[in-house]
Amino acid sequence: MKKMLHMTSVAFIAVGALLLLGSIQNADAAFGSSGAALNKDDCIKCHGVIVKQVQDGGNKHKSEVSCLECHKGTHPPGSQKGALIPKCAQCHKDQPHFTLAKCASCHQNPHQPLNIILEGEGQKAACNTCHPAIIKEIDSNPTAHTGFACSFCHEKHRNKPDCLDCHDAHAEGQKFENCVQCHQAHQPLTLTYNETVVNSDCAACHPDVRDTLEAGPTKHAKFKCVFCHANEHAMVPECQSCHDAPHSKTMLSKFKTCNECHQSAHDILK
Ligand code: HEC
Ligand code: HEC
Ligand code: HEC
Ligand code: HEC
Ligand code: HEC
Ligand code: HEC
Ligand code: HEC
Ligand code: HEC
Ligand code: HEC
Ligand code: HEC
Ligand code: HEC
Ligand code: HEC
């Protein structure tokens, strides 16, 4: 006959030494070689805090695996301390991420595996197991950002910081969405953009050019900066890239540049 466990009352008043000992013996019997088994519903009687943790934030350690699948064997005092504790590698193997050292440095509570703390060394190596393209990007474009730990900016996993948490805008009213039109978080000095950038964003640093251009009477005055200075900061276009052959060759051969007559792209003389 299998022994049944009757310990509800024991567990709840297990404050005195004698009663506690009694409860451990009961647990031991339940895990023991006799073949009697503790039901998963019994754990709450003595490990209420952990059961609640699993209930609240166990994620797949709640839904895909049970207390008893992780804690196999003889319950103390019939076993050495630690004997019931599984290694992560028992179930997680064959992926680069699972070759990392010290799983518990990030997954600090096995009962809430996605409650992840990002800190300490070796972090980049950990991120690298799932985001290799980002590590490659930040390392091959050396800037001040390259020297930071990932968690300097990503305090929690999946969090994306605002540039404005750490930097001032170039001009009033600029938001994160503007910053990343010209900058990329992991290579902030690669200044590329598309045609959506507005003139006021350029004017934050080139106010005179904007004022001159927009005050002009010619068709150029209506163009966005990025229509001519396309794609990459400090790129300067040739007039001929848009104006194929505006004048005769004989006429042009007498002048070094278009601007000898037209003055400036921003302030065209006609
Ligand atoms: C009657 C109370 C009681 C019940 C029921 C009980 N435990 Fe325990 N458990 C204890 C006590 C007390 C300890 C601490 C023993 C020690 O430190 O020597 C313990 C320790 C443990 C440990 C740590 C063991 C180690 O090797 O370090 C694990 C894991 C554990 N219990 C899991 C469970 C699970 C899973 C269940 C439900 C299936 C369960 N216990 C049911 C009282 C209980
Ligand atoms: C995915 C595996 C896994 C599951 C599922 C799991 N545990 Fe654990 N449990 C662990 C690991 C790993 C440790 C060791 C934690 C440590 O070293 O801090 C542990 C530790 C414990 C301890 C000892 C705590 C201590 O402070 O010494 C108890 C008790 C325990 N678990 C009970 C439970 C109960 C009850 C459940 C189900 C509600 C459960 N565990 C579900 C992996 C698991
Ligand atoms: C007895 C088997 C077992 C052990 C031991 C175990 N896990 Fe798991 N774990 C699972 C299963 C099953 C899943 C769900 C399937 C999957 O994601 O691989 C899971 C999922 C996870 C997840 C994803 C959770 C989610 O909700 O997406 C994390 C993180 C995790 N485990 C970390 C750990 C860590 C860290 C350890 C060691 C402390 C550990 N596991 C030990 C079985 C285990
Ligand atoms: C430097 C921190 C760090 C270390 C160390 C670490 N992990 Fe993770 N782990 C993470 C992050 C971040 C995630 C992503 C969680 C998410 O998807 O939200 C993750 C996800 C997981 C997942 C679920 C994702 C999947 O592929 O299904 C498992 C399982 C896991 N880790 C197990 C482990 C094991 C086992 C170890 C040790 C060998 C370990 N982790 C070491 C940070 C870490
Ligand atoms: C086990 C794999 C794993 C590890 C390790 C991991 N991540 Fe992730 N990470 C993911 C997954 C999966 C997503 C969700 C991807 C998606 O939504 O495209 C994600 C998403 C993110 C996001 C948000 C992406 C978005 O577009 O919203 C950030 C930021 C992030 N991770 C940073 C990190 C950092 C920093 C580390 C190292 C400390 C890290 N991750 C480690 C798997 C991981
Ligand atoms: C958590 C703080 C933090 C966040 C978030 C952050 N940065 Fe930085 N960034 C710094 C620090 C610190 C430096 C180095 C000192 C300085 O130049 O102010 C730096 C440097 C820079 C540099 C100069 C790089 C160099 O090598 O000279 C640029 C450009 C830059 N950041 C742009 C951005 C942009 C754009 C974002 C958003 C996508 C952003 N940063 C998000 C902290 C941050
Ligand atoms: C200086 C701050 C900073 C540092 C350091 C940093 N990131 Fe980011 N990261 C950001 C910002 C800001 C975003 C959001 C960019 C966006 O939405 O355009 C981001 C986005 C991400 C994303 C989402 C995918 C994407 O490309 O938008 C992942 C994944 C990520 N970072 C991983 C990492 C990893 C891994 C490291 C360490 C090697 C790291 N980050 C270092 C600021 C930083
Ligand atoms: C229209 C494109 C553009 C936009 C939008 C933009 N930047 Fe810049 N940013 C630049 C250029 C160009 C430089 C380089 C100036 C130089 O070479 O000195 C720069 C330089 C920086 C620097 C380096 C330090 C400095 O001030 O010279 C930081 C930090 C920075 N930007 C942050 C931001 C933030 C934060 C935002 C969003 C509020 C932002 N940028 C929006 C083009 C832009
Ligand atoms: C944060 C300040 C900043 C912003 C914003 C900015 N610039 Fe500049 N720009 C500079 C600085 C500083 C220089 C001179 C150093 C250099 O060449 O990188 C410069 C130089 C230039 C040059 C001249 C390159 C040469 O060879 O003479 C052009 C063209 C230019 N910027 C266009 C733009 C356009 C178009 C925008 C908007 C998309 C813009 N800039 C936004 C700071 C900025
Ligand atoms: C990115 C293309 C582009 C570049 C570079 C460019 N232009 Fe233009 N320009 C135009 C367009 C488009 C028009 C309007 C044509 C039309 O509507 O017929 C124009 C009009 C003109 C006109 C006539 C103005 C008017 O109001 O009728 C002159 C003169 C001119 N450009 C000279 C120049 C000179 C000189 C340069 C170099 C310093 C130059 N452009 C560079 C695209 C460009
Ligand atoms: C029609 C095309 C066109 C437009 C629109 C245009 N540029 Fe230019 N830009 C040029 C050309 C061509 C040059 C080379 C010098 C010249 O011809 O004046 C130049 C030169 C520059 C220079 C470097 C020399 C200088 O004058 O300081 C800066 C900075 C600059 N542009 C910024 C801007 C900004 C900011 C805007 C928007 C307010 C803008 N440009 C709009 C075509 C254009
Ligand atoms: C000797 C002075 C001179 C030089 C050099 C010169 N232009 Fe002109 N350009 C003019 C004059 C004057 C006009 C106005 C004539 C007209 O409207 O028919 C003009 C008109 C134009 C127009 C407007 C044509 C139209 O149909 O409205 C364009 C575009 C133009 N020039 C581009 C250029 C470019 C590009 C260069 C250099 C390759 C250049 N010009 C060199 C004097 C010059």
C-alpha cells in the first residue's frame, strides 16, 4: 500500500522545532524510495512563497515544466542539501546561449526565468548569442557608444532608451524619432538619412544657409536641403548631376564653375 501524505495541518502550524521536524520527515517519506510521491499540490503547504512566485511570473517554468520535473529525487532530510536542485543544462542545451557561464547572474530566480537582471561582465557575449548583428555593428563602427556595456542603455531586456535621456537635442522640439532619422543608436556617427528630414533639422546647425535659401526668389528656394544633399551628411552635389547641359559647351569652357555666374546653389543668380 502506498503511504498517503496527510500533512495539511502539520504544515500550517510548523513553527515549533518538533512540528517542523515532523513535516520534513513527512516530506522525506513522500519523496523516499518507498515509492510514495508528493503531489505538486503539496508543495504550497511548506513553500508558499515559491509557489506564489511561480504562479505570478513563472512563465514557461509554470506552464511547460512542473516543480517535480525540476526537483526530482529524495526530499530532505533524506538527501544532501543541493541534491534536489537541477542544472539548467539538464533541459537547455545545444544552443550557443546555453554555453554561457553563470546562468543565474542574469536569470536570478529560476522560478521567474524571464525576470532578468542585466549587469556585470560577459554581458556582451550573452547578447551576442541572440543579437550577433548588433554586436558586429557597434564594434565595427567605433564611437563612444562602443565602449559602453549594453545595459548602460538597455537597463532591462527589450527596453529601448530615448537619446534624450542622455543628450540634449540640437534644436527645440526635436524628439527621439528625429534623432534616429540621422543617427543610428549603435553607430551614431554614421550620418545617413532619407528625404523625410525637414529643413529645420539641418538649420539647427546651418541656420544661415536655411535663411538664405528660403528667402531666395528662384525655384531652388522651394527645395528641401535633403533633395540636393541626399542620403549622407556633408555630401555636396555637382550642379550637373541635376542639370545635364544647361548651356553650350563653348560657353561653359570659358568658366571654371557654374557659380562664377550663378553665385551659390542657395542663392542662385539668374
Ligand atoms: C512538509 C513541508 C514540506 C513539503 C510539503 C515540501 N517541502 Fe520542500 N522542503 C521543506 C523543508 C523544511 C526544506 C528545507 C530542508 C533543509 O534545508 O534541510 C525543504 C527543501 C526543499 C528544497 C531544497 C532542497 C535542496 O536540495 O537544497 C526543494 C528543492 C524542495 N524542498 C522542493 C519541494 C517540492 C518541489 C515540494 C512539493 C512537491 C516540496 N518541497 C514539499 C519542507 C517541505
Ligand atoms: C525549471 C526548473 C524549476 C522549477 C519548475 C521549479 N524550481 Fe524550484 N528551484 C530550481 C532551481 C534551479 C533552484 C535553485 C535556486 C538557487 O540555487 O537559488 C530551486 C530552488 C528551490 C527551492 C529551494 C529554495 C531555497 O531558497 O533554498 C525550493 C523550496 C523550490 N525550488 C521549490 C519549488 C517549487 C515548490 C516549485 C513549483 C511551484 C519549483 N521549485 C519549481 C528550479 C526549479
Ligand atoms: C527540467 C527541465 C528544466 C530545467 C532544469 C530548466 N528549465 Fe528552463 N525551461 C524548461 C522548459 C520545458 C521551458 C519551455 C520551453 C523552452 O523555452 O525551451 C523552459 C523555458 C525557460 C525560459 C524561457 C521562459 C519563457 O517563459 O519564455 C528561460 C529563460 C529558462 N527556461 C531558463 C532556465 C534557467 C536559467 C534554468 C536553470 C536555473 C532552467 N531554465 C532550468 C525546462 C527546464
Ligand atoms: C548576461 C545575461 C544572461 C545570461 C548569463 C544567460 N542568459 Fe538566458 N537569457 C538572457 C536574455 C536577455 C534572454 C532573452 C529573454 C527574452 O526573450 O525576453 C534570455 C533567454 C533565455 C531563454 C529563453 C529563450 C529561448 O531561447 O528559448 C533560456 C531558455 C535561457 N535564457 C537560458 C539560459 C541558460 C541555461 C543560461 C546559462 C547557460 C543563460 N540563459 C544565461 C540573458 C542571459
Ligand atoms: C536568448 C536570446 C536573447 C538574448 C540572450 C538577448 N536577447 Fe534581446 N531579444 C531577444 C528576442 C527574441 C527579442 C524580440 C525580438 C523581436 O521582437 O524582434 C529581443 C529583443 C530585444 C530588444 C528590443 C527589440 C525591439 O525591437 O523592440 C532589445 C533592446 C534587446 N533585445 C536587447 C538585448 C540586450 C542588450 C541583450 C544582452 C544583455 C539581449 N537582448 C540578449 C532575444 C535575446
Ligand atoms: C544612456 C545614455 C545614452 C543614450 C541613451 C544615448 N547616448 Fe549617445 N552618448 C552617451 C555618452 C555618455 C556619450 C559620450 C559622451 C558624450 O559625447 O556626451 C555619447 C556619445 C554620443 C555621440 C558622439 C559619439 C562619439 O564617438 O563622439 C553621438 C553622436 C551620440 N551619442 C548620439 C546618440 C543618439 C543619436 C542616441 C539615441 C539613438 C544616443 N546617443 C543615446 C550616452 C548615451
Ligand atoms: C548608447 C546607448 C546604447 C548602447 C550602448 C546599446 N544600445 Fe541597443 N539600442 C539603443 C537605442 C536608443 C535603441 C533604439 C533604436 C531605434 O529604435 O532606432 C537600441 C535598439 C536595440 C535593439 C533593437 C533592434 C534595433 O536595432 O533597433 C537591440 C536588439 C539592441 N539595441 C541591442 C543592443 C546590444 C546587444 C548592445 C550591446 C552591444 C546595445 N544594444 C548597446 C541604445 C543603445
Ligand atoms: C538632420 C540630421 C540630424 C538630426 C535630426 C539629429 N542630429 Fe545629432 N548630429 C548631426 C550631425 C550632422 C552631427 C555632427 C556634427 C559634427 O560633425 O560636429 C551630429 C552630432 C550629434 C552628437 C555629437 C555631439 C555634438 O553635439 O556634436 C550628438 C550627441 C547628437 N548629434 C545627438 C542627437 C540627438 C539626441 C538628436 C535628436 C534630438 C539628434 N542628434 C538629431 C545630425 C543630426
Ligand atoms: C549637429 C549639427 C549639424 C547638423 C544637424 C547638420 N550639420 Fe551639416 N555640418 C555640420 C558641421 C559641424 C559641418 C562641418 C564639418 C563636416 O564637414 O562634417 C557640416 C558640414 C556640412 C556640409 C558641407 C560639407 C563640405 O564639404 O563643405 C553640408 C553640405 C552639410 N553640412 C549639410 C547638412 C544638411 C543637408 C543637414 C541636414 C540634413 C545638416 N548638414 C545637418 C553640422 C551639422
Ligand atoms: C539635386 C538637383 C539639383 C542640383 C544639385 C542643382 N539644381 Fe538647379 N534646379 C534643380 C531643379 C529641379 C530646378 C527646377 C527646374 C524646373 O523647374 O524647370 C532647378 C533650377 C535651377 C535654376 C533655375 C532657377 C529658376 O528659378 O528658374 C538655375 C539657374 C539652377 N537650377 C542652377 C543650379 C546651379 C548653378 C547648381 C549648382 C550650384 C544647381 N542648380 C544645382 C535641381 C538641382
Ligand atoms: C538645389 C540644391 C541645394 C539645396 C536645396 C541646398 N543645397 Fe546646400 N549646397 C548645394 C550645392 C551645389 C553646394 C555647393 C556650394 C554651392 O554651390 O553653393 C551646397 C553647399 C552647402 C554647404 C557647404 C557650403 C556652405 O554654403 O556653407 C552647406 C553647409 C549646405 N549646402 C547646407 C544646406 C542646407 C542646410 C540646406 C537646406 C536649408 C541646403 N544646403 C540646401 C546644393 C543645395
Ligand atoms: C557665364 C555665366 C554662366 C555660367 C558659367 C553658367 N550659367 Fe547657367 N545661366 C546663366 C544665365 C545668364 C542664365 C539665365 C538665362 C536664361 O534664363 O535663359 C542661366 C540659366 C541657367 C539655368 C536655367 C535654365 C532655364 O531653362 O531656366 C540653369 C539650370 C543653369 N543656368 C545651370 C547652369 C549650370 C549647371 C552651370 C554650370 C555647368 C551654369 N549654369 C553655368 C549664366 C551662366
